[in-house]
Amino acid sequence: MIAAIKPAGTNTRGLLAYLYGRGTHDEHFDPHIVVGFAMLGMPDPGRDENATLTELGRYLDEPVRLRNGEFGKKITDHVWHCPVRAAPEDRYLSDAEWGEIAQRIVQAAGIAPAGDDLACRWIAVRHADDHIHILATTVREDGRRPKLHDSGLRVGDACREIEKDYGLRQLKKGDRTATCRPTQAEMHKAKRLGWDQTSPEWLEDRIRAAIPHVSNVEEFIAYLEADGIPVKARRGPSGDLLGYAAGRPGDLNSEGEQIFRPGKKIAPDLTLPKIEARLETTVPEEYPTARRNRPATPWQQATDALDTLHTDITKTSTGDSTDARVQAHITALGELIEATAQQAPGHLRAELRAAAKAFARAERSQIRAEDRAAQALRSAARDIVHTATGPNGSALAALIAALVWAAIVSARWHEAKGHAQQTDAARQAVEHLKSAADHAIVPVLVGLQARPLREQARLTLASDVRAAVPDQAERILTDPAWSALATVLADAESRGHQPHLLLKEAADQRELDSARQPARVLITRIQHTSRNPVPNRRAEAARSHTTMTASIRTHPARTPQPATAPTPPAPTAESGRKSR
């Protein structure tokens, strides 16, 4: 059930004309009052043919006229309007039930507190099966104004209780960080112009898509303008950028002028100060799982950077990290999903874009993000959108699999914090990411299954699986992708890695209980972590010695010579076995 409190109005009679009229599309039928502040003696044009809208309007406005006559400053913003709508799948509600619901809402809002005989005048009009309109005049019988501060939150809480009590669809509790719902006018305009989205929704998608491409707010404004989006920048006397408003091409007012919307009206986290905080430059933190060889592509760097999110969330339980850092990583994760969607192959873009759109709601909460903490993720997203080459199959599959796990971890953190809407949004994103991951790994599996191992080699690797992850061994070995995983482990072993250590590390980084096909998860993770050969210590020592010798020959005066150098003992067979 949704109760949407509208901005204060000035014309009681005008709103009554809409409520008792036929509607813009003849959708209103049998308009009538289901409940009001005092049903006895109140005119109802929907039930009394002699009653008029003007008479009803004057009846509701009487306290306003009395106050305006007593005080010099007249009240004009006195019309309180709140449509209350049930979900399409909800059962039919009778007039009596709607009346009870309306009374609970005006009590929660502060329009008519329980037991207050001097409260505001109000009525609830029903002209459709699935909703009512509550109209009130916000001057009490004693001439005072009602206390309506935070009425939206109180009404929202009341709706959640009403849903439980009446067996209706239960929505998530809000926290004042959601975007504003499109108005009826915006939806009708979009339909009239043949647009799939309202202008605020369209602008939100374009602005979020722009953020990974830029490194400061001046670049941000320039990018939007280059993308064909009209932008009105607000600057101070010094020329510094103070704010912005964006418009959708073709979205004009009645005078034929472009309509501009400030960032705050598009989404709470798209104001200029919040975008600027995201884009502040700082020294990127080292990827915690980076190997001695640097990652070859931005896609691999992004997969490494995602480990920072899991690490920080794990640290919050021990007090070694803060919620502000976690929120920053989750915000940057949304940018990385958006960047991946933009650069992924065509057959994956629809699911990835749907994931980015769903996850946008999980990017913000009442916890203020420590944006600098997530610079590694944000830099990875920027590198991806600026790369000129696409990913290879295994790198892309590894990144999307890592995004799945990061979104799961984000949903769990939001759930632990009681962020209901963010939890739901992250879980929706997980489903889209899983679908993309299933498609991304197909060519990887085809290539691996074309190189099957001998039975004896698979049996040996199966022993490694049982030793490394005994709790998940049977699920892994019966997974249809086990033979492909065995090939990945054999490839890693040929590069000097130990299969059981790779399996243990992968399981530590990503728990497998929530994985539908654990072998697939391990394939992408192990391909990523074993991509570089294990360094040869003797070869590295030889290279180090050669470099030092060359430096001494080039700069003999700068390098002090040791007084004595002990002669290393000659190698023996026993020492060779110990070293091995």
C-alpha cells in the first residue's frame, strides 16, 4: 500500500472537482465519501443530489477562513492531499475497510490525532476500487496549524502495519533515500510522447552512465553536454561550479522552454556535492590479491579490486573497518557494474544493464560513505570504460562471477543493517548478474571441455578437492562442470601452482553454499588467481644478482664494498633435498 503525500495546495474546491469528476481518462466511477472528520451533517455530492462541491469546499475551509479573518497574514497553502493505493494483486477492500485505513493514516500524519476533538477537517473520497484520496485543510478548529514534520515517514510506517493487519502485499520500509516516484503528469507526458521512461528516470540512467567516464565535476558537466543532454550549470563569482540541473531533449514546458531538473530531484545521491565526493582523486590502494606480475587487463584489475569489498565487510564484524568504508565500496560497486555493462559484449548487456539499474537503489543509505576508501574499485571502473579492447572470455567470466559474489555480500550487509529496500535491490541485481554469468562462462566451458584429462589425472585432482574443501567436495565432483574444473587445475599445476592451495584460497574468498554450481564458481576464480606462473626463486635471485653487479660496475664510487664476504658452502645432495 502506497500513501503519497502531495505538495501543499491552495484550492480546496479545485481538488474536489478532480475527485468527483470523471478523471482524465474516464477512470473515475461512483465518487463518494467513505469517511470524514464528522460524517453527520457533512454534504456529499456523490450521495446527495442536492449537495454541491462548493458547499463541501466551504465546509472544509471554514477554519481557514476564520483564521485568515483574525490574522493579517493569510494562509494559502492549506490543502493537504494524500492518495492511498493498494497493490494490483491485493484483495478488494470495502468502503468500511477503506474508512478504517484512512483514519489510521490521518492519525499517523498528525492531521487528526486520536481523541483530538479540535483536529483538522478532512474527508476520504473513493472513486475507484483500488484507491482513495484523503483531503484535509491544515488549520485546526482552534486556529493552530497541525504538526506535519516527518509526516511522510509516520504515514509510511502506518502503511506497513496496515498491510500486515489487512493481509495485503507487504512493501519494504523506506529510509528517505529513495528517488521520488514519477508523478501522474510525468507518466502521462511520457506516454503521450512515446517514451519508455519518464524524464527523471531517463536522466538518472544517463547521469549514472556518465560517472565512470569522468574524474572531476567539470569533466562530468562536459560529458553530459557532449552526450546531448542540456545542462544548466550554477557557478559562484569565482567561477567555481556550485550546482547543476539537467534536462531531457524534447521535454518542454507549455511555453516551449526546456525543463531542467536539479540533481537532487533526479536522485538523492546525484547532487553535485555527492558526485564531487565520489570523484575526488587520491592515491589508489593496492589490490590485496595482486600477484607479483601486474594484471594484464583492466578486467583482471577490476576482479582483484572487488576483493577489497569482501575484506572490508568481513572486518566490520571484528571492528577493524567501518560502515562508512563498506558503504563507499558498495557505491563504487554500482559504478563498476555500470562500466561492465557498457563495455561487455552485446549478448550480455541487457542483463548487466538491468543489474546496474536495480543495484542503483542499493548504492545509497543513511550511512554516509567514506568515498576515498573505494578508490581502487572506482579506478577499475574508469579503466574499463576507457579501455580500447574488450575482454577475453575467461577474464570477463571471472569478473562477472566476482560481481555476483560482491552483490550477494552487499545484500547481506544491508540486511544486517536493517536496510530493507537496499537489500531487496541488491538481491534483484544478483539475479540479473547470475544470468549474465551463466551466459559468460559458456564459451569458457566449451574450450575446457574440448581438452579433457585422463581418468587417472582427474582422480588425483579429486583427492585435492576432498582435502581442500571437504564440506563441498561431493557437490563439486558431481557438478557437470567438474571435468572442466579439473582441466583448469591441471593448467594451473603446469604453471607451478598447487591445486589444493588454489582450491582452499578460492573457497575462502567465496563461500560455496550459495553457489548453484560450485565447480563453475571455482573455474572462474582459479583461472583468475592462477593466470601468472609461480615465480622461480632461483631465477629471480640470479636476475637480482645480475642487476646488482651491473649497478656496481656502473657506479663503483657510490656502492660500498663489504669488508668480507663469506663463501657459501658447496651444494650437497642432502642440502638439495632439503631445499626441495
